[in-house]
Amino acid sequence: MKLIATLGSTPLKDKPFSYQIENEIYKEFLAFKAVQRHYEILDKDVTIFGTKETLSKLGNEIKHHKFENIDDIQKSEGFSDNQLAFYMFEHIFNDKEDDFILDITQGFRHYPISIFSSILLSKNYNPQAIYYAKTTDENAQEFKFIDLLETIYSSNLIILINTFIKTGGVPEFGKTNGDMDKLYPFLKKLGNELSLNQYLTAINSAKHIEKIIDSLRDKFKFLDKNFNELTKDLKQISSLENKSEYIQLIEFAQFALDKNLLVQAMQFLIEAILAYLDQKLQEKYPNTLVGVKKLNITKNTRKTSQDIYKIRSAIKSDILYKKTINKQKYQAIFGTNLLNLLINLKDIDIKRNDISHPNFKNTGISASLVYKYISDFKKMVL
């Protein structure tokens, strides 16, 4: 275990302060000394961030510890505060998996804030506690250490929830606690399922996450609004469990569009239209497979996703790309909606193929256009 402490240049008082960590009381002149004693950390594993004034006034107290002169490093390297914080952590740790404790009770406040940022944004560092000793008496002689990691975890929980609400995905976090661990891996799994178009497993994941949120509400009452917004998203997914396939797909297209995921929205929309065509063809012609006569598939062969893919690809080819199709057969099923379905499907298919390639030439694809496609299809079938 290592200890990192910030230290200013305030001279020692005549008598030591009283520091409480958990249920233990330590009499020390400097806050970090109490932390060192509590965790039985060796002198060689203590690093102090300070200035020349720190050395001048407190040199005897820190002579057995590693000392980093903040001002000298910043001046010689030309670092900003954030750059300085990252440099210090890189310089201190050879093994970034080392456990460490950070004490920011004493010293310059803006440097600890930069260090906070480093820890929050990094996946590599492993803080066990971030201590700040707050005074508990009027004479400022008694202090109690509070661990700011809980505040960080709560902030991360807010970031996690709000990021999913906005994007349908989640950020990476370097360190989580028990409450975060309840939600983070499952919300990350759901985000991955959505990005891979695994909508059936996404429905089950959404149902499971709703239960997790219910278990967290009492402890995090201040997150009620965030939880409610997330639950609204989850119910948008979980409520599709027993719906027809094309309805599931069109609603996932809407969900992806709401997160500004245009490629996924268009893919879901194409699959929704094909699923709709497929279902209606099955209902009208239960004993034949329209458009798939050349495939080695019988009407009862729908055992795998590959079978269904072949059938629907054949339907798409039959309807969109053959010079002659049996219009009367399709017209009897889809009526006046047939022409609009075909026009939209072909246009969407071309545009979806275009944007799936890097550096494509944008020919007018936008969220508003995809929204129109989705709305038009919903009006036809819902």
C-alpha cells in the first residue's frame, strides 16, 4: 500500500491534532501521519507533493519520505495543473495496479482537484481511499477523515446513467464500488447488445436492469429523476417482449434514432419492413414461399436466423430488384401501401449501404429523414 499526500507550508502547532479514522483516534501534527499510522504504511511508500516552502518549514517531518516539488516540476516542464497531476502519477508508480491512498487534507487545493481529475478519468490507477479531514470542533483541534471516493462513485453513477440515456451506451470506468458494480456491467452489456442489433437479448437485459434500479432507489434518492429517465428507456425496450417481430424492430429503430444512432436505426428499419413483408406473405400464402423458389428451403424451414435471413433477402430481391414481379400477388396483400413500402425500402437500403462505408459521400442522410421513414412505416402498419 502506498500513501500520497499533499502538504502546504503551515508551521507545526504547539500540540498535535486529534484525527479520527473509522473508530481509531490518532494524535499527530500532520494529517497524513495519522493515515500512515492507521494503515501501517512504510516511510518509503509515502510520497509528499509540496513546494520549497514545504521543505523549508516541514523538512524534518518529511525527511524520510519521497518528496515531489510541485513548483519546480511545473516550472521546468511547463505543465498545466492537469498535465502536472498526470506526470506525478506516472512518475510515482512503476506498477499502475498498486493500491494507494490519497490524503488531500493539507496543501494547495487546486492541485488535489487536478489529481481528482486524473483518477476519475484514468483506468489505470487504483485508489483505495481519498481522504479529507474535516474539523469536528469549534477550536479546530479535532478532525474526522471522510472518504471522498463515495462522492466520486455517486458522480460516476450519474455519468453512467446520463450517458446511456443520451447515447444508448456507457463510458469506461477505472474503478467502481459495490453499488456501481450492480448496474455498470449490465448496462454495459445492454449497450453492447444494442450496438450489435441483438434486440431479443436486449429485451431480457432491460427487464433485469429495471429490477437493479429498484434495489438502488432507497439509497440514492437524489438520483430519482435520473433513475426515472433511465427506467423510461428500459421500459421502451422491455415492453416489446410479446410484440410481433416487425413491431419490435421498428421500435428498436425508433430507440436507436432517439440516441442519434442513424446507421443502427436504418438497419433496424430495413429489418422491420422485411419482417412485416415476410409475416404478411406467410399469412396470405401459408403453403408457399413467395420469392424463394430457388432456395433449398421449405415453408417449414425457419429454424435458424440464417434461414430467415435467406428468405427475407430473397423477398427483398424479388420485390426491389427484379425487373418483373407478380404485382397482383403483392398488391392483394399490401394494397395501396405497396408502392410506398417499396419506394421507402429501396431508398433506405441504398442509403444504409452508403453510410456503412468509411468516408461515404453524404447524399442527404439526416436524423429528420430517418425519422420520416420510421414515421411513414408506423402509419402503414401500426
